Amino acid sequence: MRVSEVNVKMKALKIGDQVLSIDEVNYRELNPEQWCETVENGLLKDKVEINITILRDNQEISFVLKELKLI
């Protein structure tokens, strides 16, 4: 799964980053059917923060993303 859109206030993720895992759930090998099921079940449902690992420039980077109220 690759990042295709980023909120301007979000500095951690960049377009093109490959999501490897979210809260220890592996997203390295995700087919379209699995992705649809993940989205339908609420990828980030009811979470204030998530632990995420991405691949950028052949480097794995891990960090925590916290919910931000924009308005």
C-alpha cells in the first residue's frame, strides 16, 4: 500500500511512501481484495494514535501518528 495523498499539516508521511505495518498489522503484501476489506472494516477506526512503519528510499522508518483536529 502506498501513500497517495497527504494533509499539508502532516509532515511525517510523503506521497509515495510504502506502508509496511500499522499497529503491528503487516501490509507488505496486500492484494486489492485485502485492501478493500481493510478499508471497509475501518483501517483506523476509533484510534487516537497509531504506530506505523513505512519504507522510504529503501529505508524502514517507524513513528507514531496522532489524531489532529483540523477544525
